[in-house]
Amino acid sequence: MAILIRSLFRRSNGDSHHSLSPPTEPPIDDTRITNARPEVLPYHILLDIFLYAVEKDPVQSEHGGRLSRWDSHESLNTMPLICSAWEDAATTALYRLVALLGGDKARSFLDTLHYYPEHGLKVRYLVIGVGDHREECEDDTGLAEDSLDLVRVLTLCPNLHHLQVRPLHHGARTALLAALATLNLQSLVCAPRLGISDRDWATGLYAANDLALAHPSFKSFELEFGGAGSPPAVALPPLMSPLPLFLPLVELRLHCDLSDQMLWALLSACQLLEVYDVYFEKLLPSKQTARAMRASAASIKLLRFVCNPTLEQLELFDPSTHEPIFDQLLPYQQHLQRLSISATEISTNIFRLIPPSLVNLEIQSFNHVGSFIYSQHLIDHLLDPSLDLGALESLVLYDSADAWVEENVEAMRHACEARGIRFTFLPDEEMSQ
């Protein structure tokens, strides 16, 4: 560890180990520590080094897009024992991020906090869930008790900033809502880490109206659950509070089927969004959705809006009567840098609508249905010298090879190259869902 510290302490100066971490203290003049021994480095330098050593790379969700991943810092559990000079910094780093997956882990941690309650004050990131093995099982024996013990941990971590709730037994719902109401969280992720099929014992832990969980203190909120239309396993209590009229969310990720009214209320309240990632398995009323999304149109930078409708909806879909959401919305999004959308929500007029700030554009077609299809009209727009395409650098298109024959793909590629745009066509069988 001493070698690691000597090699890393300069790189750690001023760095943050996580994009949502509170800022570290200003870096000090490293000429004063060039020859310092690891055991006498300042506290905040040691802390940065320990955090740097356990930093993890982000992962992708099952529907694409970034997914929050917070892993335990348990690998640091021997560091406080190395020497007394390391004890404070190593203990702070160890308890800064805690992952409790399983009832035994929860009860062991509760025992620790019984004897050392000050360690609960150090927890900033927390992951709770019944554990990978139990997530895969239909048997719910003992899961209700385990889930309640996991939720009890929340009440002993008053300085918690970032929480991920992986699947719990639905019997913990009331306790979970009560605990969340007492915390001043900056981010909340209510989702499986890598996605699992619905389990009867977890159904009912969340409900569509739980967008009321979006507390005014939140900067990031992620909600993912399946089977929104299926009946919950238990009766749901009423909302713990109405949805605020204003939420200071900067990041919002929704991979679930909410009611249209709840979605519009949430989007209308989010006027500072910079990152918005949504995956729905239905079509949304375009005019009302576009109107609600205008609340954050001026601030949004990264937007992923994917609607993968059912076959029944696609059979009724008529592009001639459907005004795509982003045909209405793009003129208002003057700071948008990256856009990933489904082909049902944009038309071939896109090149006349994209804001000058847009750098990367990705369009996904599901079941070969959508308003964005190959046409000479599309090529003419690209080749129009009077059309300013701003900062656009890349266009990625996922669609059927039947809809985009090789001749059309080449015509599109040449038109893009003429405008300095990198074009990539990927047949829909290569789409990452």
C-alpha cells in the first residue's frame, strides 16, 4: 500500500472519486510533500488516495444508457490497521461507500453501528438489497425480515447523500418510504443494478405514484421497475407527499411505464435537467409530452428518449397523423449536445430542426416502424448548402436492412461525408437493448 500511495498521491490531488461526490478541499502545494513518507501525508491526501484506489468504471443498463454503480469499499477493511496515522482517513474511506446485499450483511452492519455509531455518520453512498442469489429466487422465505433490517440501516446513516435500493421484499415498502422521508438525499436509484425479471415477492415495493419520492433535495433520480400494469402484491399506502411543483433535478433516468399524467407532472417540475434518460414500452401522446419537456428544454445537454411500443400499438401507429415529439421540441433545445431517440419521435425534417450545439445523434427504429425513414427528401436536406448543421459530428442509425438497402445506406453515408459527418448504420439485430 505504501508503494501505491507514493505513486498515486500526486494524481489524487484535487480529484473527486465520483461525479456526485461533494468537492474535496483545495489541493495543497505538492512541493511540500514530494519527499513526504506515506505515513505522514495529510489526512485529505490519504483520503483521496484510498478513494482513488477503489474507484470503479460505470456500466450500462439493460436498455442502454449509463447505470449508476456503487460498490462496497470493503477492500479497504485492513487499511485502518496498518498504522495509526492512516486510521482516520482509511476508516472514513471504508465507510464512505457501503454495499449491504443480504440480511446477514445488514445485521452485521447494525451490530457494528451499535458499538460504533460514529461510523454511520461517515456513510455517504449506500446500496441495499437482498443479494444477487436471492434476487434470482422465487422463494421469499426470510426476505421480509431481511428487507426490514436493510431499511433499518437508513435510519442510522443521517449524512447519507446517495442511495441505491436494489430489490427488496414488498413488506418493507412502508418502512422504506418512511426512512426516505427523513433523509436529505442528493441522488436516489430505485432499480436492480443489472436488471432482473420481476419477482412476486418484490412486486408492490414501488408504484407509479412513487415519483413523489423525488424529494426537493435530489439532484439525481433513477427509477426502474417492471410490470407497472400488473396488480401489486399488497395494498399500496397513499402518497407520502404530493409531487413538488419544482424539483432541482440535474439527472433523471426512468426505465418504467408511468401514467402519462405522472410523467408530465414530473417533467414540468424539472426545469434544470441536464441529463434525461427514459425508456418506455409504449407510445406517448406527443403534444402533451413535448409541452411538458419544454420546462427543461433550455438546460438539457444529454437526452436519451427511447419508446419501444408493443406490437398492438405499432399496428395502430400511423406516421401521417402522429406529430413526432422532437419535431416539436428540438427548436427549444439550444444547449443539447447528445441525442438518442426512437424513430417514432422524429421525422426526416430533423436536419432542419437540430440545434447548433448538437454533436452526436443516434436514431433507433423498432419493428421497422417510424417517421424517420429513408427518402430523397432526407438526402436533399443534408446536401442543402444553406442548411447549417452546426456542431454535428456523428449520426448513428439502427434500423432494418430491409428498410435501408445497401444503396440507400451508401447514399446517406456520402451525403454525411460531404458535410463532415460520420455516419454509421447498424442493422437492428445489432441493437443493444
